[in-house]
Amino acid sequence: MWKLVIYTFLLSNLCAYIIITRQYFVHILDYIHNATFCLMYGLMVAFTWVYMLLAAVIYNIFLVYRPWWFRKWRKSTSTVTYFLMSFLVISLLHGGQLELLFEMKNHTLLSSGYLHNDVFFFLAILSGYLWLVYKRPGLSIMNWLIWNLFKGGLIWAEQNMGKKPEKTADDSSVMTVLSEENPVEEYPPEQVQRLTEKRVRVFDILLFHFSKKEGSYFIDKQGNRTYCRCTSSILNSWKVSPWFVKVNNKVFLNMWYFSKSQRITGAVLLDEPILSKIAQRLHECGIDLRRLIKVSERCKRHVKEHFVRREHLGSEGWEAYFYYD
């Protein structure tokens, strides 16, 4: 993490220097003793961090957490919106601060000639950074902060903005809840009502995706993605844990819904009835199922071992509930 901070700091200083000096960046010795330049340079470094934060926030809104009103959009639409919104917001902010600086010298952004030549240095750096965030989001320190420090608030917003709570009740006298803090716990009827909005039946979970950088979530049989604050250790306490098999660095599949591929050794296939049911939903959410369920070379042995002992696995525990936060 500290390496990322250092690299980001150095890169932001370099970009700020190029944005200010433009094609004259080679004359560093002429600038280093100029007090006005040093002040502008310090402000520009601060603004580059603001620009990075704005890009990360817009990226997470349109391509990661995606509030409910964006979920019907195609992934390509969300991607284009991310680039356009980031480009527009950051460019307007940058243009606004330059306008203030030019007015101090009795000029405007238009009369200074900045838009005719010098602006292209800024646009090139901005375009490159937006592309980097899109292709390698884990390299953005701002994404790291959002995914870790502010993840709880964003998960709440993603799941609750504009969503009417469903009031449901459980007819059984006792409900079993599985959570990170209390792996197996039973709740009496009077406590069931407040828990039903944040629970899912274990049998209805299709897969788990665990990641500190991208956020952990599960996908259910309806194709809904729900973020949760938990790690893969939660599976160890479940009676049906042998059914959840690790297929790559981030994903555990509920193998009840998967079968062995006859074409590709070590690969798995989602049952056709489930796939046809959730395909459209996954597409709307921008989820690439083939990438998620792709079995890595290291995990092929886990899949092979599962199919060897699959017939002997029990089914007790499917009706339990996973309580997530």
C-alpha cells in the first residue's frame, strides 16, 4: 500500500510539473528559484489529488457500486458515461481555477491562448489517467481508500438509495443465521423481523467474490449482486462448506449449480436453467460470469477433488440463512 502511495505522489508531482510548464518542461533550472512558480506548482499538485479523487468517485458510481437507477444500463453505456463525466467535471474544475489565475493577470482563459496549444498537455495526462483507472482500478490510491475506508457507507448507499424496504416475516419459531462475527447463531421470533432485510438463504447463493480492493459480494440465483463485509473464512463454519469450492484467487462457487465441463479439462459449467434465468440480469449489472467462474490452474485440483467426492456430500445446512452487513 505504501509503495502505491509513494508512486502516486511521485506521479502526481511529475504530472503537475508538466501541466504547468507544458512544452517548456526541460527548463527546470529556470523555474526552481521562481517563487510564483513554486506556489502554482504546489497548488497544482494538490489539485491533481482532487482530480484523482473525482475520477475514482465517478468510476465507482458508474462501474462498481452502481446505484439501482444505473443498473439497467449496459456496461458499455456506464463505461462511456464514466469517461464523459470524469472528463467534463475535471476539465471544468481545471478550467475554472485557470480562469481565476488569468484574471489576476488581466487575462481570460480564452485571451491567454491556453486553449489553443497548452491545454493538450493537460488533456493527454487526464485521458491517460482515466484510462488507467478503467483498465487497472487497483492502481488508483483513491480507489483503495474508497474500497476500504468508505466501503461501508457506499455499500449502504448502493443497497438502499431509492429502495423501499421489504417487510417480511419468518413463520418458523427459530431462524439460524450465519455471519462473520457469529458463524452460527439462532434468533428467537421477536428478533427475526429486523434481520430479514439483510439475509439470504445459503441455498440461494450462487457464488462468492472476495476482494479487499474491489469489495466482497455474493451473487444469488436471481442474478443479484449484493456487497457484504466478510471474508472467505465465513464459509469454514457452514455445514455445506464442502459445496463451496475455490476456483480462482477471488471466487468460491456453490457447486450445487455447476457441473463438469466435457470440453475443457478442469472447467465448470453453470446449469442451463439458472444461466438462462440470470443472463440478462448479469448483463445489466455488467458482470462477466465467464471470467468469474474461470478455473485457474492452481484451483483445478479443488474442482477435481469436489467431483470425486460429490456424491458423498451431505445436504444439511442449505436452509440456514447468511446474515450480511
